[in-house]
Amino acid sequence: MAKTFAINAGSSSLKFQLFQMPEEEVIAKGLVERIGIGNSIFSIEYGDDQEFEMTEDIDDHGRAVELLFDKLQEFGIVDDLEEITGVGHRVVAGGEDFKESTVVTDAVIERVDELSEFAPLHNPAEAQVMRVFQEKLSNATMVAVFDTSFHTTMPAVNYVYSLPYEYYEDFQARKYGAHGTSHQFVANRAAELVGKPIEELKIITCHLGNGGSITAVDGGKSVDTSMGFTPLAGITMGTRTGDIDPSLIPFLMDKLGIDDVNEMINIFNKKSGLLGISGVSSDMRDVEGAAGEGNERAQLALDIFANRVQKYIGQYIAVMNGVDVIVFTAGIGENSSTTRHRIMDPISVFGALLDPERNDTRKEALISSDDSDVLIYNIPTNEEVAIAREVERLK
Ligand code: AMP
């Protein structure tokens, strides 16, 4: 009867999936949105396509968790909260401290809170949610799973910025990356599909969702990744700039009459990327739709998106001095065969060739052609299962 939660808390949201373990069967999943904003929405799916949604003011994450527990019992999803024997929490920033998933103690929660400097929107909420779960499910094993852990194997040559070195030593200002759970999950799955030990493979994983990052996985270890000190760096994303020249900050602040640098960073995080370039939407489906109707800025957004991914693939072939496998995953990577085609077709020089028919899929599949030197896979990511597995492993 062991049930395990995978919890993903954001500043105003709480996503959850409840698994029956070890079967990994999803018995409920849902989302609380607009926490602390008013008109909060609680939604849950469970059983045989049963759904429930309600709107009320939910003032904080503590109340969100209380409501979740009430509804789990009311809908008969659990008879007794004691059935929930594990809780895995996704944590965005683990800094240099957390090299792997860790059983949650008071000291761990405190450290996650202290690392809020590195993820101001996420870590405080995650620490608060861990405290609430610790209080309400004191017998369950709680595990923190860090987005950054997988990337702690990067060598200094890839994580130290070309800044005065003391900034790294004194303030830990360096590249941390993100999406580690996803990159690790699909890299391991790719090795299984290839049928070789991951230690023998050079893999490039392309996590292309609303947020996106590319990782070079050499011998099973992350050696470089496109996100940086924060998730703002790297490829063009739904609303984030990806890499840009920091000199634009004072220039644009002056032109736009902005005094607060955080306002500028907010524009880089929330109003840029596909949304900013196209002026249409941050959602790839909308941008592809508009481009199909002849919208030139939408087409430019698609071209820039592909171009940035191509450049990182090229970089990471250089970083690893080769590549055996390229993996596409996440909302865009898994579902948009046209995006995969737009990325891979112009870089045939690397010997990674898509097969047009195999590429026409949204499922786990080999999508490269028989004459490709590099295997290309489409592998749906599943960060929630990966989190639940970490809880089981550490129980
Ligand atoms: P994620 O953050 O992983 O949920 O990914 C969200 C992104 O995936 C959004 O940009 C969606 O437009 C995109 N996406 C989902 N399904 C499709 C699809 N069928 N074609 C193109 N993009 C898609």
C-alpha cells in the first residue's frame, strides 16, 4: 500500500503526483495555482478519469497542502494519510552542497532556504512546503531531489565564468544548470535503448519545454549544460532570452527608463524568448501556427529557436570530442517533429540524420535513419517518476 508523492512547489503553485509504489502507477495528480494571489485554483485528476476543480482563496502553501490532504481522503484516494510513506520534493537550487538527492532533515530545509539567493522564486516556497509536509506526515520518508545535482559533476573549465576568480571563491558565482533530473532520466533511458553501459556513451540531451536546456553527458556524467547561474542562460526559451550580452542591461534600462535592474531581469525571464521575438505567444504550438499562416516574426522565432539549439549541439560535440546519441525530450522536444527536423536537418555535417518517417512520432522511439552515424531518440521525460524512484532508493 506504499504511496509516494512527487511534489513540485513554485512561488505561487504546488504541483503533485501521487504514485503507488513500486508499481509507479499514478493514482492522483493535480495542481494548486495562484497561491497567495487570490482566486486560487485547486485541480485534481484521479481514479478512472475523475476530475475535480475548485476556486477559493488559498493564502499559503500550508493551506494548499491541508486542502490536498482533505480532498485525498474525501475522494477515497487514500483511506488514511499513513499510507503515504514517501514524499519527494523537487528543489531548484542545490548550490554546491547537494551533489545528490538527500533525505530531508531540519538542517537540509534550512540550507535550502539559505540557497534562496540562487533561486529566489523557488527555494523559499520549497523550504516552506517541506516544513508543512514534515509536520503533517511525520512518519513518511522525505527526500529533496535537486535540479542541479546531476550537473555537480561538471569540471571547473565548464562551470567557472570568465570573471575575477574571487567571485567564484567568495560568492559561489558559477554555472549550476538546471533540469538535471530530466537530463539524467533520459540519458539513462537512452543508454538502455542503445543497449550499452552509459559509461561508454557520449550523449547530448535536449530538454526543450517552456524552459529548455541542453546537456553534454559523457560516460553518464553531466560535463556541461546550457543553463547558467540561473535558468535564464542558454537557448532561446518560451519567455526567456537565453544567452545575451550583459551590456544590453544598462543600455536598455536607459532607453526604457527603467531604474530597477530586477525589472529588466524580469523582462529577460518573462517577456522574451519565443514570446518576445514573435509577439504572438510563448507556446510553441501557437508560434508554429502563426508561422504557418505567414507571420514573419513567428517564423523568425522558430528559426532562432532552432539556431540556438544547433549551436549548443555543435559546442557539446566539441566539448566531448564526439557524440554517440542525441536525445530530444520535454513538451517541444517530444511533440514537435517539425522542430526536431528544423534543428537537425541543417547540421547534417555531424552525421546525425533524422529519418522523416521515424521522426513523425510523439512517443519513445529511435528517430535517426539507418545510415546515421549518431543515434537520435525521442524519449518522453518523466521527472515525477524520477523523483518517486529517488524516494524509494533512499527509504
Ligand atoms: P513543457 O514545459 O515541457 O510542458 O513544454 C511546453 C511546450 O511544449 C510549449 O511550448 C508547448 O507549445 C510545447 N508543445 C506541446 N505539445 C506540442 C506539439 N504538439 N507541438 C509543438 N509544441 C508542443
